[in-house]
Amino acid sequence: MNHKTSPAKCFGSGPRPIRMGSLARQTFWALCVALSMGVPLAATAADIVPVKFTTPNGMTVVVLEQHFLPIVELHALVKAGSAQDPPEKAGVANLVASLLDEGTTSRSSKQLAEQIDFVGGSLSAQASEDFTTASARTLRKDIDLGFTLLADILQHPAFPKQEFERVRSQILGEIVSDNDDPGHVAMKAFNQLVFQNHPYRWPVHGTDETLNKISLSDIQSFYAKEYLPNQVILTIVGDVTVEQATSLVQTYFGSWKKGPAPPRPVRKQPNIEKKTVQLIEKDLTQSTIVLGHSGITRTNPDFYAVTVMNHVLGAGGFSSRLMDSIRDKQGLAYGITSHYDARAMPGSFWINLQTRTEATNQAITSALTEMKAIREAPVSDQELAEAKSFLMGSFPLRLDSTAKLAQVLGQVEFFGLGFDYFSQYPKWIDRVTKEDVQRVAKQYLNPQLYALVVVGNVAKAKVRH
């Protein structure tokens, strides 16, 4: 592929100037120069050879040098997410993450925002089920500021009471808004059915009931217990050397005191022992349907075979069986997809779609029919080849920026996948056979025992399943 272009083409020759901040402007200029010189801008698997080391206080550091753009991405993964929320207080981990950049012991939220905005950088934090991430992105020349601010919000959050109340109220408002979305309502109910008495049963941001039980002391105690350097994977990607990164990590994180790693009891996910149906009344012209059951962990050896199988079944867009049958042949839905959410503990498998109320039963039956069919007969050579070609071909798109690379590197380390993941992923996908697809379909799809949620006009839908 020829990357060459000219700076004139990059900037255009029109009279209107392009307005942008310093990070965007300098990145844009560097991008144009790189393109004009034919420099490849996306990392190939062969280029991804990170260096990993552990600091004296137990922090895992992963450094990947990439010198074609003057950007550095700092990505801290804290091994604590909503799965570690105290029982009946779902939303604590998310509140902690949301408050990290709302003020530290030495900077107000306004000062944090102004300092990162002044250099055109970014600073953010976000919780998920298994972990929390905090990131800073700056130009190479502002790397010290990136380290300063990221280290400050991770080590010295102040958790001001006023900000705690404000952020909690904001999240409660988002929950009210989500309750008007039938898709959100259906997924929330589905997770309650599949993950009974399990940490994954709650939304990451909690519920209105659980959020109102959370106190500021809950936030402080969660932070004190979980935010430890020996619980952090710090990924540094971009225009920095390993020597520079090592020195900067020591300067800004060296005084962070390690502590005892919090216990992580293994929570066995309950299996669905009988078909479970929940119908939720909403006066709508369509039914929103979510159907599925428990899934797999990210470290399951069958992950790659399941990925290929799921692509053929419903994750492959217009080429998937669900889309072909339910949208194209029967005209029952505009879109339908299937998902495997592989996490640290077994996640879930689900199919979701919207259909006109009168077609609810037909759509459910058709989805179950496709689940049965992929278990009972091998997929075709063409289906297998197309699925593998797409998955291998799209893999580099997950690595085409410093932010994406830092994120994926952090998760590769978190799940213990090994850094050969980047070169091996296409090979692992390519090795999947038709026999593998049918085997994992039989093992991980169950069209007899599942949870079904339908949101819509229950009386008109007349759900028989």
C-alpha cells in the first residue's frame, strides 16, 4: 500500500485555515510529513515488541516505543472494577473512577482540566466490570505533564464531598434516561437472570437503589483497598525510549506505597437450569428481544474457535446466518447480532434484536433455529473462509493508534495472553477448523436452556416461549 502523499494535499490549498489545539495541530503536521515520506502509520504485528518490567513497589510497566508521531499515551489499568463492588452497593468502582479527575490534594478539577487542555492533551478515567483505566495523552514535549497529572489523580484523589454528590446525581440522571431505552432495560434484566448472585449482575454504574446506598466513606475505603501500585499495569506507548520511561515511572510513581493485594474469591457463575422468561411491559410498536445464557472467560482455550463460530452465527454483520435468515429472508428485523462477552470470569452469550410486536414469536423461534443449526451441521467452507478472513484482516484496525495499542497491551498483560498475542492472533484464528466450530457450538450454545427478555407490548406480543 502506498502511503505517499504531499503536504499540500494534506493541508489543502483553500483560503480557510484549519483551527486546532497544539496536540492536534502538531500531530496533524507530523502525520502529513510522515505520509509524504511513506512512513507506515499503523503498527504491524512484527513491530509490537514491548518491554516489560516490575518496579520495586510492584507496578507492572509495559513500554512500546513508536517514534513515527510525537505522541505519548499513558494507560494505567487498575485491577479493580465493578465486580469488586461491595454487595448491594453496585456503582462504587465507577464512582471512584469518575471522581479521580474531580480534584486531588493539590489540584482542583478546574486546574486539572486547564493544565491538560493548555497543552491540547487528554486525561480520563473509566471503570468496567474487571478493571478500571486511567489515561493521559500528550505530545512528547509535554510528557512530564502527562506523568504528573496521571500520577496525581491515581495517588492523591481528594474525593471532595461536593463533587461526590454532583457526580452521583449526574449518574442517577443517566440511569433515569437509560430506563427509557428498551435496549438498556432488556440487557439489565437479562444480566439479572444470567448472573444471579454474581458480581456481573449489576450495571457498571449501578442502579438508582444501589447508588443511593453509597457513602463517601465507601468511596474512600474502596480506593484505599484497591488502588495500589502492585495492582496497576502501566502501559506507555509512543515517542519515548524505554530508558526515559523507566526514569519517569520512578520519578512519578516510585513513592507510591504497595499494599496487600485484595483477595479475589472465585465466583462460580450459576448455570441456567431451566428456561427463564421475563416480559417487561412498555407501550411500544416493537418488541426488544435479548436471548442467551452464560459464556466463557477470555482465557478459555476455545476463545478463538468461539470467535469464528459467533462470527458465522451473528457477529458477522450482513454475512451472518442470523442476519440472512431474520432480516433478509423473513424481513423481521432491521438488524440482529450475537455477542460473546469474554471476561476475567465467564461472561455471557446473547442475541439481540428488535422486531414488530406481532412477529415476536417468529423472531425468537428463528433465532433458536439458527442456534440449533450451527450445532447440528458443520459450517460451509465459504462461511469458514469468510469469517477467518474478516477476523484476521480487521485485527490491525484494533492497533492503529497509540491509544488503541496502549489499551490492548494493558488487557493482554491483564489476561496473561503473552506478547506473542499480536503475531499469533491471526494464526490462532487461521487454525480454526469446521470441526472446531461445530464442537464449540455444541459446547457453548444451548438452545434449550436460556434466559429470554422481551420488552414491549406484552399483551399483543403473546410470547409463547
